[in-house]
Amino acid sequence: MVEPKYPGVVEEYVNLGACYDRAALGAVREELQSCMTGYKEHYQRCYRCLGAAAEILEDMRATLVTQELEGKLAKRARGILSRELRPKGKAGPGQVKQRFLGAVTHKGVLTLYGTVAAQCTRVYELSDRYGLAHLLLGHLLAGAAAGGYDVVACPDPMAPQRLAHLLVPEAGLAFVSTTPGNPYPGTVCRRLRLETLTDGELLRRCRSRLRFSLKVSGALVEEAVSSLAQAKAMHDDLEALYHPYVDFDRGARMGEEISEEILEA
């Protein structure tokens, strides 16, 4: 539901609830209430699992990120920018748009790599087992925009404050982060294994802990996906219960009336 800010002046209320056969719905009231409660509970469990997984992944990143690593990634970004995205000499910085390229869904963790292939002919794959790509992508984003390029910054669906991918369509260039369980399916021009830039001794010391963190966070994401699948099934049941008692023709007529009002205004 969207609440009008200035009802009757700028916006109007549209009550689609008028399309329900409320008397007939009484016959399936208990089933509806049961489905509605279960559907919401599955979503809540999903959010809790994803929240816990995100905390574990953040702890893993904090274990590996050092000043030395940050310096290496900044240097690598400068090299890529000087080679691939030299300043255009354009007045002012480029435009930055934010778009999600992936999501956690009832079908699993999905990334729309087809969108990358449709816009960019050259792809850098950032092999990112431990979630370090944001540090590199942040420098690339700042440098590309400062050089006058319009870019598409793609947040990580598990942690929207962090970058997961960066597209520069006008240069036909993309930087995508991948994991062993979610590889890039197309051809790449370069592949960077970010874990090779970490402190080798630190990585060896913490390997068992990192392996445990990956296992637990992966299991939590799987549980979240399972909860989403169950929520989707219950939502489908809700729609099936409601469907016979909704006057869709009336809803269509309401839409036509609103369209006419807008066109006549």
C-alpha cells in the first residue's frame, strides 16, 4: 500500500479491496489466515539466515584486510585505469547509476551475467572467494567516473553498502566478482585471483577458520533459499485461495477509468 501525501489534491486513494467478494471469502478464512502466517514466518527466517551469513562474511573479510592488501588493490586499480580507462577529457565527472545485478531468490543465488555480456565485450573476472572485490571496485568506480565515464555500480545483494560488480558500457568493459559456486559463464579477457594478493602467512594461519566460515555462511544461505522457496509455495497457495473471489473485470475497469482521468488532466 502507498499512502498519498496530499490525498484529493495531488494523489487519490485507489481501493482495490472493493474487488473482493468478502462474503464468499469467509468460507476460506481459516485457510487464508494459516497461509498468511506461515508465509510471513518463512520470510522472517530467510532474513535472519541472510543476516547471520552476512555477519560471518564480514568477519572473514575483517580477518584478511590489512593496510598492505589495501595498498596492493589500490595499485592494481591504478594500473587497470591507466590501461583501460584513460580520462576522456570530458568536462565534469561521469554519471554513476546503481543497479542490482544479482539476488538471493527462491531458485538460489542468481546473477544476471547475460546483462553483462549484452553491454560489455571485455570482462575482467575478479575471483573473490573471500569477499575482497569491493576494495578494488571502489577505486575503479572513483577513477572511471572522475575520468568522465558513465558507470553502473552493482551492489552486493548480501551487503548493499558494498560493490559486487562494475559496468562501463560506453567502454564495453565490465568487472565482475565471482565465487567458486557462482562463476562467470562467458569468456573473460583477464582473471584476477584476489586471494593471491592477501598476506600469505596470514592466509595460511587462518585457513581452517576461513574454511569454516565459508561452510557455515554457505549453509545459512542455502537455508535462506529454502525458506524463500517455502514462502513462494505458500504465496502461490494464497493466490489460489483468493483467485475465485476476486472480480478482475472490475479491477480492469478501475484501471481504465484512472487512465482516462490521467489522459484528460
